Amino acid sequence: MKPGDLVRPTNSCGGKPGGTRCETAIVLNSYLSHCEDVQVDSQRYVSVDVYEFELACSCGIFQELDYEGRLELINESR
């Protein structure tokens, strides 16, 4: 994902905790947060890059780490 992409945050938005979550947000900025070793089977680990995104929705601006698909890219051609 890159700045300007429209995404669907599945975990949170810029609003107050416990409030209604926005359905869409726009990516303002992204950067590599860190690398992690993830176990893929009982004997093997792979290194995975974890990115942090700065997002804006109608509630405000917030940050989100992209762990296991917390951000879904919205295909604008649909």
C-alpha cells in the first residue's frame, strides 16, 4: 500500500474507543516498523517485514501496524 490508497481498517479507526468504526480510511504515510521471525511450521521460521501506516478517516488521524491483514486494500475498479 502507498500514500493515497483507500483501505478498510478491520481493527480500529481514529475515533474514540468503543465507538462506531469507520468503514474506510486513506493512507497518508507508510514506513517499515520492524522485522519479525514468524514460525511457519514446527521446524521453520521466516523473516517478515511489518509496516506501520498513518491513516486518516472522518474521525481523525491514527496509526496502524499491518499485522495479519488488519488493513484491506479497497479495489477502486469494483
